[in-house]
Amino acid sequence: MLLFYYICSKQTKSFIMKKITYLLIAVFAISLSSCSLFKNDKPFEGYIKYSIDYEGDVDEATLAQLPTSTKEYYKDHKVRKENETAMGGIYTISDNANMEIIMLLDIMGQKLAVKQDSADLKEAFAEIGEIEVNPTGETKEILGYNAKKVEIEVEDNIFTAYTTTEIKSPANAHLADQFKNVEGVILEYSVTQRGITSTYTATELEKEKVADEMFTIPEDYELKTQEELSTMFGG
């Protein structure tokens, strides 16, 4: 997501972290869209899977390492986003009620966790600036739902998204990301940063029980600070 990409890219400058930065553009550009399968008052619990397509200024070697799909799990006010890449797994766990984000890295034989609390996120949001949402009047059908196109402006970055209000979002679904002012469930979105346009399109939307353990740091992951992570990778 934009916010986490901002936090990480500010501190990581080695070759490995440059590769991870490209992955973060793909992994965190979204963010935390949520939904419900049925038109009722119960927030959605389950997952959405998105396909990912890339266009723009990215070399073939880097492109081969980027994920081609992402899967997001939702339960109450929490979201888990999973991305499998050639370098390993990158996962984010977002607690939107408490404004906390955990990034899990399972890369190059290491399992590391980095946590951002509400103070970190508020500081980053203050530097990112205002988020403006502009309806376009365009619509399209995605997975059987009528989705409306909007454009989101964050400083010099432009995001487009197709969102539907036919499915119910959990409370605070977009509290900690660039889509916080967007109503409804996001079924498709495009992000352009550093010459790369990433387009995410929902291909599956399933209602199922999600275990609480999906939103915690596994015991075999080592918790690190941003500074420690940067030092480990030569930043």
C-alpha cells in the first residue's frame, strides 16, 4: 500500500531492498478493501483474490519476480494481504480499528516481522498529504456486481478504482490506506508509481471462516524495527 511503501522506501537503499521496493509497490499499493458476499448487515468474513497486470518502465528480470496475484483475508476490522514472489513471501496484517500494521517477510531464508503503530502511521499520513476522490461517472460489471469508477489523487500520484456498494464493507475497512475516503468495496484498481502501472482485478470473492491466527505474528518470525531491517539489508 502507498503508506507502507512510503515508510519502507524511506529507509532502504541496498540492492536487495531496491528489489523489495519494487515488490512493495505491487504489494502495498492497495489497500485493505473489504466486502460482504450478501446484501445484509453482517460484515464480510472471507477473502478476495485479485489478478495483477503490469505495464511501464520495468525490466524483464524485475517483472519475473513480481507477484501475478494477491489474496486478501477479512475478519471484523482486520485484513491480511498475501503475496508470493520469486524472492519469497510478503504479507501484511492490518488492524484498522487500532491503526496498526504488521509486515511479514519470508525472504532469502529469513522470517522477519516489522510493526507500525498508530503514531508511525499518523506521521506518515501527515507527510503524504490530502486524499481526494473524484467520481468519473463510468461503470462496469465485475464478478456480477455493478462497479463505479473513481479517481484518487494523493499528491502527485493518481489511482483509479472500481468500487461497488452492493456488498457491505466491514467498519473502518479503509481507515489506514489511500482508499479511506472511497465508499464501498473495491473490485478493481490501478496504481502508477515510478513508471510502473499495476492493475488489480478481483477474480474470486468467497465467504468463509477465517482463523484468528491469520492476523498474528507467527512464532517462527523475528520481530525487527525499521532501523534493524534497514541495517540487515545494508540500508
